[in-house]
Amino acid sequence: MERALASMLPRLRRFAHGLARDRADADDLTQAAAERILKSRTQWRPGTSFDAWAYRILRNLWIDTTRSRRRRDAVLAPEEQGLSVGAAGEAEANVELGYLMRAMRRLPEEQREAVALVMIEGLAYAEAAGVLDIPIGTLTSRLVRGRQALMAMLED
């Protein structure tokens, strides 16, 4: 296994470059794939293509990485907005955060979980539904009801 992986590393790295288009990201991706391959060695079945199995591992890691980045970028504010944190308006922000937290506590548990996972933690609907072990449609309805309830409470 180690010899097969060692001989395949240059090809995995080229494939990682094709996916990531950035040398550092490609190197990180290649290293993560090599670690995963070695850790998962018992899952490879002799008689099947080692190369295809290794490429699939690298590709799946890349998909996970891009999803994570997209989610992070959608949830986090740009760095410039963080420069004014703690400046004027901090008291008002604390008051608004207090209102929001009190409103969240008043939500039924199932709505509070859905809102927290999707709106606060930034999980995708499918991921949040998986965490809660419910269908996506159920998550969506809980989320809609939770958002509506929060908006009504915050308007009061």
C-alpha cells in the first residue's frame, strides 16, 4: 500500500493542482488525501483499481473543502467589517443581541434547534436535517416557523 501510494503521489498532486488551482491548497489536499488513504487502507479491496480509489478519496476531500469554504464565506463577514467591532454602537449591539437571545429561548425546542443549526452555525439544510435526524422538509418547516416567530417577537 505504501509503495503504491508513494508511486502515485506525483499524479495525485497533479490532480489536486487541477482541482485547487493553487499550489498551497493542492499540497494540503494531497497531504490530506495521503493521510486518508493510509488511514482507510482496510477499505480498499484487492483486485480493484487502487488509482481510482485514491483519486476518488482526493476528489471527495476537495468537494468537502469547497463546501466548507462556501459555507464559511456565506456566514462570515468580510475582514473590513470586523475592524469596527467594539467601537461605537457596542452597547446597542449588546442590547439587540440580548433581545435575540431571549427570543430564541422562547422558541419551541425543535424550532430553536433548526434556527441555531442553519442560521447561527451555517449548516446546509441537508446537514442540519442529518444532525437532527429528520427529513429536509420537516427541517424547512421548523425553520420557517422559527424565523417567523423570531421576527414577530423582535418586532414587539
